[in-house]
Amino acid sequence: MLKAAIDTDTFRETIDVIAALVTECRMHVGEDGLKTRAVDTANVAMISLDLSREAFSSFVATGCELGIDITKMKNVIG
């Protein structure tokens, strides 16, 4: 379960950073925040992103994984 609120600009920047290398990723949700590590399709570069719970105005989560299509997420927040 994930119930969180974050500033739109912060979330948009986070998605833009991920989108620079990959089109989809797996977000690991935990009590301490969100984490992702993804490798581009050519296996040349890897992105590692940790978004701590302090980045959110409210954050309640239990451990789970979310599969995210970054292209669709950019359309949602765009």
C-alpha cells in the first residue's frame, strides 16, 4: 500500500531523470521512501534513484513493488 503526497515539481523532475535513460522501471516502496534501479535497453547505463520519505508532505507505505511505464507517467503529470 502506498498513500503519499508530493510537490508536483519534485515528482516531475524525478520522472524526467528516470525518463532520460529508461521507458519503464520497477519502484520499490518501503517505509523509508521510494527506490528504483534500472538499466537502459543497451545495458550501457544504469539509473539509481532514492526518494526519501522526507521529500513527501505525507507518506504512508508498506513494502511493495510498482511497475511504472515512464512514458505514460510523463503524460499523466504533463
